[in-house]
Amino acid sequence: MCGLMKLPPIQKAKTMKTINHEVTNEDPLMSITDAAKYCGVGQTTMYQLIQRHNLPTIRLTSDTKIRKSTLEHFINSKTEKR
């Protein structure tokens, strides 16, 4: 008989903040580099914004992507109304 390894129990993923907006084909996934350029910040700042504000990202293999609409929603929510 093969020795079977006992696997640790599956843990729940951290709850992700949900942003209610429609996702369409015109809602491209952006690399962190492109997202940073779009926002006018550096890559490190972009990663910090994602972490601090719990912005939803998508992992594709080793790449992290973020939807353009997520960035637009975040920017609009931070824009001061005068």
C-alpha cells in the first residue's frame, strides 16, 4: 500500500471587498505596470493601493491583473466633489 500524506484542512480565502459594477468585453484586464501608468503612479505604489484598499485583482499564472473598471471606480470614489 502506498503511503498517503495527510493534507492540512482547506482554509477559507480572505473575504474580498465587492465592487458593484458591470463587467463587459470593453473592460480589459490591465497589468500592474499598465495600471500604474494609467493612474500616474509607480508599480510599488500601485501594489500598495491594491493592498490598502483591498482592490480585487486576478492572478493568471504568475501575473497579477486588475480590471480597468475597478481602477476607474476606485478613482471616482476618491475624487473630491466641489
